Amino acid sequence: MGEKRARRDLVAYGRELWDRRLVMGSSGNLSIRLDEQTILATPSGRSLRNLHENELVRCDLTGKAADPTQHPTSELPLHLAAYGARPSIGVVMHTHPTFCVVWSKMGMVFPRDTVGARETLRAIGFTPYRPAGSADLAHLVAAAFASGLDNVLMERHGISCVSATLEDAFLQTDLAEEAARIACFDHLKEEQP
């Protein structure tokens, strides 16, 4: 994929994540691999709701921005570690969907027991809490991706999904939030006397 299209697609998927309420405020971040040495990442402190193509940050795999006046997402270590974990990863989508976060605070992955979740949502790993943007968090998440998982729920944080394409990463994120939402309602029902 060329850089021009990658910029357009990252902006479009950022807006789609916002519209589906999979990100809020300035939370969440995206990146896409342009080639073996370069990625394009969302900027720090910006809402995915109204990004502009020229705000996206071109970085090498050490995290150095091509334009030193631009600042990539504070979760860049997680993105770089994910790309290093598996060469097939072309996209990293890191979001904070409400119901995924609720389950992460309970210290567990939600059940994948609906038809949609069983048939389409791939397995989800879990990592214990580590500070956002930290090397520790990046290491834990990358280890899960290296094991073959494409989706990782992070305690008190959110979910990261990797794929070859933005569309597939978006579908995994969207399906994960829907499965978490349904499971939350089931869990509440079970708690009723």
C-alpha cells in the first residue's frame, strides 16, 4: 500500500472507531506498516474523530519520526514491539472500548460464546496491568502477539488487535466490544437474586 492511501485509510478508520464508540476523547491509536523499515502512526494527544492526513507521523522502527516536529502516539513502544513480534503484522489497532475495559478490570477475558464471537472473533490473550506507553506493557503485549494471538486485552486499559489489514483489525475490535457487551449483560443477569 502506498503512503498516500495509508494516510487516507488511517484517518477513515480512526473516524469509524470514533463513530462506533470504540475510542473516546483522545484515547486509542493506530499504525500501519509502510515497508520493512517504516510505519505511519497516529499523533500523540489527538482524537481519532477528526484527524488530518498530514498529522500522521512517519517513523522508522526505532521510533524516530521523519519530521522531528511531529510526535507519534505515546503507545508507540507497543506498536513497534508488535511489528517486531511477527513480520505478518501490517496494522496495530489499540483502543479503549467500554465493555472490553470493564472485563479487563475484572481481570479476565470475556466469554466468546455468541455465534459471531465463536465464528469470527479470534482468540484473545490477557496481560496484567502495566503503565500505558511503558516498555513493560509493550513487552507483554508483543509476547502475546509472538505466540500467534491477534487480540490482547490489557488489564484496566483496553484491547490491541493486529492484522495484515485495517479492515480485519477493525472487525476484530468491533466484534470484541460486542461480545464483551453481551457477556457483561449476561454476567449482570447471573448476579441477580
